[in-house]
Amino acid sequence: MLIVKRSKLRKGFSQPPNEMVFDERLSMLARMVLVEIMARPPGWQTNAQQMWEKAYRNRGARAEGKRAYRTAFAELEEFGYMTRETKKIPAGEPGGGGFVTVLTAYDLPQKPDN
């Protein structure tokens, strides 16, 4: 038997859609990565490497591996929760002429035509 006791939410909380939380196509790590991304403020940026580094700093050898985070990001992309786009950096900007990968995360899976 499991007894669930919930605190009264006041501020500093997120409400992810149940469709995302219970999407059995995703591993638990992929779901939690997405929950963390969605709980962050607009403009916050990360990638699999940075999330792994943070986990390793906080939990050391108990942290999920670097490959696990990359796999989680790949799952999110595969099932429509994340898109990846390579963009050219305009000349005159730092890194101008080079390329940057832009990841966009969604709280619900996107259809290919959306």
C-alpha cells in the first residue's frame, strides 16, 4: 500500500501535463529531464552535457551517466518533445560565420506538421 500526502502548493511549483508525466514511451530519466526543463524560466538554456555535469557535481558517482543524458535528449526528440535546428550565426556576432544548434522543448509532443 502507498499513501500519498501532498503539500499545499503556494509558489515555486510546476504543473506538467499528465500526458507528459505518464508518457510510457519515455524513460524515467527523459521524463524528469523534461520536467526540469519545463520548470525553468524562459530563456534558460542547457543541453545534455550541462545537465550531466550538474548531476555529477551534485551526486558524484551516483549520478546518471553522460550517455544516459544523451539518450534522454534523443528520446525527447524522437517522440516530439524536443526539436533540433542548426542555425548559421550571422557575421558580426560572436562566433559569426559558424553554426549553433538550437534545441526547443515542448511540454506536449508535437506532430511533425506542427
